[in-house]
Amino acid sequence: MTTRTTTHCLAAILLSVTAVSHAEDIPQPYGVAAPAESAQRDIRIGPMTRYVNVERAEIVRFVTDKGSFAWSFDTAPNRQVFSFKQIAPVEQQAQEVRVYIADSARDR
């Protein structure tokens, strides 16, 4: 291998490692799953639930008839509403429930 080829290979490896390390800093479209013990509050999803309100950066544990799961709403500021089905595990999906995300105190 020539010095130039070696340099290019090393540069490519460093760029890919840097990209992966920063990928976790980028907010996901709907947030990410979280450990249940980190939840700041519980929200019950029942048969009459049509919407829920959360704040950006809040961690919520959703409780349904079929179980529970926690979610961290670490989303981009332009995400304001989406379907609960986008985040709920298949076995816990309910009727159409909208998730409304308000700005957190740190966003204001």
C-alpha cells in the first residue's frame, strides 16, 4: 500500500467513527425507547383516549391494557404531532391516538 492509499483509508475510518459517535446526539423523528424506571410520569391509554400531551425531552411510561413501555421524547423542534402507533409496540397499539409534543421549559 502506498502512503497516499493508507492516508485515505485512515481518513475514511476516522470519518465513519466520528459520524457514528455523533449520530446519537441527533434527535430521532419520534424520540427513542427508554428504561421504564427513568419515566417522569405515567400516561394511561384507555379505549376512550384520543390524544396525549407530552413535552419535548420528557420521558413517559405509557400503560395500556396489554402492558407498558417508556418513551423519551427527544425529538427535533419541528415535530409537534404524530400517531401513537409510530412508537407503540405492535401488541400495545390502540385505537387512533395522537401524541402532541409541546416545547419543554428549556425550549421556551
